[in-house]
Amino acid sequence: MDIKAYTKVGCKFCGNLIALFERAGVEYTKIVVGDGENQCPTELFKKEYPEVIGFPFVVIDGEKIGGLVETAKLFLEKKLVSVPKK
């Protein structure tokens, strides 16, 4: 799987997404969107993904998945993670 995770600095949901990837044991590329050094310029991101209104945003194998919730649902369906038993 080629996973790209577009994130923002200081985003709580972005941190939760990274924790999900680590829990699933998958490799991913984290791309920080912003206008700072070593970041994907905001305007470039908006040009490529104009429909995105929030972060994180995940693309897997070229398919736009969505945010944290959509990615977690997909990982559950693919049995990459499971719901912890109580």
C-alpha cells in the first residue's frame, strides 16, 4: 500500500491518525501542509485537492480516502486493526 497522510502542525486528529498507522503496522508517508520550511505549500495542496476542508487527509494507492474516521473504518474493514475488547 502506498499511503500518503497530509497533516497540519499541531493537529490532534493528525496525531491520532499517525497512531492508527503505527497500531496497524503500515508504512506511510507523512506530508505536512503549510508554508514553512520542508512543508508542502498550502496553495499547491489546495490546487491538487480542492475538495479537502480539513486535516488529516489520506490517499491510499492514489485513491482519496478522507480523514481519520474514514481511514479507521477502512482499516477495520481490511482487518488491519481491531476494536479493543473490554
